[in-house]
Amino acid sequence: MNLQGLTRGVSFYLESRVREGLLASGVGWSLVLCFGAAYACYYLSSIAKKPQLVTGSKGLSCFLQDHCPVVTETYYPTVWCWEGRIQTLLRPFITSRPSVQYRNELITATDGGQISLDWFDNHDSIHYPDSSTRPTILLLPGLTGTSKESYILHMIQESKTLGYRCVVLNYRGIAGENLLTPRTYCAANTEDLETVVHYVHNLYSSAPLMAAGVSMGGMLLLNYLGKTGRETPLKAAAIFSAGWNVFESADSLEKPVNWLLFNYYLTSCLQSSIIRHREMFDKLFNMNLVMKAKTIREFDKQFTSVMFGYPTIEDYYADASPCRRLKRIGIPVLCLNAMDDVFSPNHAIPVEIAKQNPNVALILTSCGGHIGFLEGLWPRRCTYMDRVFRQFVQAMFEHGSKILNI
């Protein structure tokens, strides 16, 4: 045997002995099994938990348990990405993007501006073939979101199978339409939402109407409901990952890791949304300072609070915090939050206030992040949030008369 052949033989022998020593002898597999068992025990004891259901009404609690059972079932986050920030970051990339064909409509706002609505009419609805009575859901995206966001597309997909119609409110200036007036949007000013709610209701006055808001869209919807009480055409509302106290949300997002992962990116998105309208804003704002903002708070201080006439950023943040109006909500509202959401810190969730309003139910999961709620080994098609949305809207449209007078 030559030297090269001897070398190959020795190498093969050593590799085989290593494999045998670790795996064939069972040591390697034992380590793998022990680690797996330990991880499974930790996951089942500390991660997978039933959500906390908080409500001031026994009637609403029983209604949800009967018609929306997902709110009492154990939530099993995806085993390999249950941490809140990871869920938040991965959802846009992991979840599917169902194909939705919209019909766009521009309507006139009270100040002469225009509001872009994207309609999913669901003309193929089998359950509700009559368009005039087809249940309708108004969807409100997050801070810089539009009708193209994956979580909005998933809500529409769920609504499609149930036979419902959807309409998405795109905030001014971010969905490609031109600004006709020097005004965008914020979580505290509900004028555009009020316009849209009444427009949709008047358009289909015989159709039951609900709304669902995500993140800032949820905050806007809560503030609207807190102002209107029972004087709204909405039958009920669903809120997902809302920030309840803007001061606490801003503080959390300015922590170093959260600023690096979320705050700086969202600030850049806000700046990008107004840059193409800069000529309209140059005379009203110090746009150089606006474009130098490194945090959402700095952007709001130089732009948002000034646009909507608040004396200080503190005044704006106080008015934008939905926790201040929770007591005055007059229709059934289901709010889903994860306790590990850095956008909405768990200590700022108004649990005690919610207990004082029989119309409000909080569903609090231990994990889920911000608009995450991933579940299953490969969470592409459906999330826990999607299931909550589907069951709640179906429950309200089909059985809501049971709790309308709680």
C-alpha cells in the first residue's frame, strides 16, 4: 500500500471511530435526547400557556368562551422562535401573502383632502350573495402599513371564506395617492376614521359593520370608540397589539436593542412616507429637523404634534394613549396583546380599567411579540391572531345580538 492510500485509510478509520464513539455508542444521541427533553419541559411549562381573559362582564366572558373558544385554548408559539422580538421580526418574512384583488376608491375628507380606500367586495360570497346586506369589516393597518401588509391580507383571506366584505383605510399619503392638503395622520385624530365609518355605513346601511385595528390602527380605533361611546354604526371591534400608553411605548422602543431593531427603521419609514410631499410641508415645518430624527419620538415632536396643533409632544402622547378612553367604550371590543410586546409593555396594559367596562375584553398571551403570534412548526398560513380575528368576527356577526345589551 502506498503512502497516499495509507493516509486515506487512517483518515477513514478515525472518522468512523468518532461517529461510532458519539453516535453508535449512544452518547451523542443521549445528549440530543436529553437536550430535547429539557427544552420540551421548559417550553410546555414556561412558554405554552392559556391566555389571560380579562373582562368586567360575566356575559361577555361566557359569550367568548362559547363562540370564540380560541381565547381560552393554550397558545403554543412556534417552538423555534417564541421570543417576542424574534416573532415580531420574522412574521413579515415567514407568513404567506394571499393574493387579493382590491378596488380602490378615493373619498373626500372634511378638510378637502382625500382618503384612499381599498375594497375587497367578495362578490363570490356564497353565504351572503346580496351585496346590500353582506357583513362588512373595516380594517386599519399599523403605523406605516397599507392594504398590502401580510396581516391585512390574512384578515381578508379569513373574511373571504366566511363570506364577508372588507375595506381597508389607507392613511393619507402612504398608499401612493397625492396629498391635496398638508395633513397626514396620527393615532389621536379620529376625523378621517369617523368620515370613513359613516361613509361605509351609509353606502351599505343594511349591512352589519365591524372594524379591526392593528398596532397604531388599533390605537386609532380605540380612541374613536372612546369618543363616540355607543354613538357609532360599528357593531363591534377587534384590536390587535395596540400600544395603550404612548409614553411607555416610546420609552420601551428607545432602549438600545429595541431602537436598533425597530425604532430607527420605523422612523425611516415615517420619513420616507412624507419625503415625496416635502414641498407641501416645507413652509409649515422645519423639515431639516424632521428628516434628522432618529426616533419616533423625535419625529413626532418635530412633525406629528406640530401638524395636529399640540403645544408639546407630551400633550400629543397623552391624547393618543387609548388607556385614557377605555372606560367610555360602548360596544363589544376584543383586544389581543402579548405580554412580551416591546411596542406595548405589559405593565402599561390597562387591566384594572378594562375590568370596569363590561364592553371590553382583553386577551393577554405570554408570548407573541408585536403582531407576531406565530404558531405551528412552520407558521406560514395561519397565526393565533388570525384565528382570534376569524372566530370573533364570526361570533359577532352571527351571534352578537346575545350581548348587545350587556
